[in-house]
Amino acid sequence: MAHDTLAPPARRTRTRGIGAVLIIVYGILALAATGRSVYEIIAKFDQAPVAYTLSALAAVVYIVATVALIAPGRFWYRVAWATISFELVGVLTVGTLSIFLPDLFAKASVWSWYGMGYLFIPLVLPVLGMLWLRRNR
């Protein structure tokens, strides 16, 4: 009997290949959005409470998405879908509102103008994440 037949089947994981790149980018956005929102809320919350609260919300979404992409199991897979879907809806909603109701966003949030301040990564990333999750159930 060959030794290879005794080896357990390879376990599929979301943390390899493109998945690792997505996790790294989500982690970077989590750090950037968290740092930005903490500073904005502490130093100048009264200037633009809506925008700064949305930046904090984006930070939480990126943190949860990062954890969900790393953690194994069906539960975390569903959490990843939920957070990434919420992120896409948030980026599209806030992006559209920031264009048509600019007074609401006296200061930019992470998702303002579809994430323009972050090179539109907040707009593209959830689409790529959804495609990747769909492919890697």
C-alpha cells in the first residue's frame, strides 16, 4: 500500500492564493479605516459626525470581513458573505449620496465618492471578494 493513500485529503482553505491577497487587502483597509475613524472621532467629530461615523462603520466591516475570510467553517463563510455584501451596499449608497447630497458629507468618509480616497479599492474589493467566495465555497 502506497504511503500517499494514507494521507488525509487536502483541505481547501480560503487563506491560500488569491484568498490570501484578499485577506491582506482587507486587513490593510481595516487598519487604515480604524486609524482614520479613531482620529476623526477624537479630534474633530463635531465637524462631520455622519462621515466620521460612517468611517468607523467601514472599519468595523473591514475588521469583521478580515476575520471571516481567515476563520474556517460554514458560519464564517456566511459572515464573510454578509459583511462583504453590506460593504458593497454601503459603498454604493454612500458613494451615490456623497455625489448627489454633498452637504451631507462636508468631510469625506472611507466610502465617499465610491472610495476615491482609497483609490476606489472599497468599490472593487467587495466585488472581487464575492466572486472569490462564490468560487470557493
